[in-house]
Amino acid sequence: MIRIAIQSKGRLSEDSLALMREAGIKIDELKRKFLARAAGFPLEVLYLRDDDIPGVVASGSADLGIVGLNEVAETGADVVVVRNMGFGACRLSLAIPKDQEYTGPKFFEGKRIATSYPNVLSRWLSANGVKADIRKIMGSVEISPAAGIADAIFDIVSSGGTLVSNGLKEVETVLSSEAVLIARHGLEAEKQAILDKMLFRFDAVMESSGKKYILMNIPTDKVSEAVKILPAMRSPTVMPLAAEGWCSLHSVVLESELWDKIERLKALGAEGILVLHLDKVID
Ligand code: PRT
Ligand code: ZN
């Protein structure tokens, strides 16, 4: 049995549970308790506030956790970052009122900076030889310059919309973050084996994200050109069709490149193009 701590309610909860669901690990979300047992996998889920997850894993009260890298950095918890999870992307940035001129890190000398991340900020300030007055605030950091309680803020930014609507501009990105899977040091062999099994499944789910399965009919004399457009995992599958001079071509493409490739394949004479959902990719 292995125990994983995930955020009980917030931005990372749904994606964390969805990943486990996709990996065939079922947790009864309707009866969400403090501690829940998964069905069909030797796993217990501990629901916590994100701030508590790194410490709980470092102390060994949980073996694993899914939490923002920003929280790992802020708590300074001694844990192993096992995987980037591919969701919860954001950054910890410094922002100042938009009408002020930014002159580099020295801008912050003697300034009051509001933040919920005083440790990450103070490391960045020392690395840049700047002495500033850090004001720790737990919520609504972005309103503190307008409220006159700070000159600048250091906060999580994702789209940047919150900064803009508060009359602020981002001037330094200090940490790029996303949700990470963390583990405590020194997992016993039995738990390591369960973790390896989970990672195998997580990797297959993450590998399939942003990809589509594509198949089409194509004139046999165009196959070699089509193969150049579709690199695939090893190489595309080509099968002859009953109709003379035609083949069926199967491959996997990145969703971001899908339409561009379809246009090029059509120009080669591809017909009957099917694009299918890709559930798992096992390398
Ligand atoms: O209750 P608990 O303590 O568990 O939750 P929380 O309120 O502390 O955290 P939560 O659920 O808000 O965020 C959890 C994690 O999601 C963070 O620690 C980050 O790792 C990650 N994350 C990703 C974000 C964002 N994106 C994000 N945009 N966390 C917060 N925000 C905030 C941001 O600070 C801003 O105020 O969302 C607002 C909108 O951002 P913009 O830039 O898109 O406007
Ligand atoms: Zn929190």
C-alpha cells in the first residue's frame, strides 16, 4: 500500500484525480473524505490543502504527493521530484504598477513587496543583491499596491489577466512552475514497486495527451512522401488496400500540427482521412 497526498479542493484537484482515473486507479470522489482507499490499486489518497503537501511527504506521513512546484520551492521540503505532471502551469513573478519604469532588480531596493511566497522571494532578492521589505499576505496579493500597502507584488501568474485588471505589469519571472509528483526519500522496495507501476501508467496517459491517431487512404506512389510528413513513433504503418495502387497509412500526430499535416496529405492525394482519439501510448 502506498499513500499519496493531493489537493482536496482547488486548481489541482480535478486534474490530479483525472490522471489517476485515466490510469485505471478509481477513487470514490462522491464520498470524499480525509483519507480514501482506491479500488483495484494498492493506494490511499490523503486530501489536504496544497500548502501542507510537501511537508507531509517530507515527514513520511504520505509517501507521494501531487502539488505545484511553487509550493515545494516555498516550503523547502526535502522531497524527490519524480515527474512533471503536465498541468497547473504557472509562474512566480514580480509585478509593479504599470506606469512605473522598470530598471532591473535594483528597482526593488528598499521597496515593500507583498507576497505569499516570502522564501522564494527572499532567495531571489539575495541572489540579486537587493534588500527589500517583504510583506507576507495570504490572499488577494494583487490588490496591495492599489491599497497602498505595498509597492510591488510577487505572486503566481498564469494568463496575466489578474495583473492587468489590477493595473500591474510583470517585470521578472522568478520560477516556472507546474504540478509535480513528489516522493519521500527512501521508499521501501515494496512501495517503490507500486510507484513504478503508477509511473508506467501515468507516463502512458501523459504521452497520449495532445496527440491524435490518424489514418487515411493514399496512392501507393505517394507513400514515401507522406511518410516524411508523418514521422510517427517508429514509422507509420502502411498496408496495401484491395484496390490496386492504393494503401492505408496509419500514424500518430501532435494535435498542434494536425491541420497543417492534413492539408499537406490532402495535397498528395490522401482520401478518407480519419482522426481518432488516442487513449494511451505505451513506449
Ligand atoms: O486551499 P488550498 O491552499 O489547497 O489552495 P490555494 O488556494 O492555495 O491554491 P489554488 O487552488 O488556487 O492553486 C493551487 C496551485 O495551482 C498553485 O499552487 C499553483 O501551483 C497552481 N496554479 C496554476 C495557480 C494558477 N495557475 C493561478 N492562476 N495558482 C493560482 N493562480 C491564481 C493567480 O495567483 C491569480 O491570482 O489565479 C489568479 C488568476 O491568474 P491569471 O494570471 O490567469 O489571471
Ligand atoms: Zn494553498
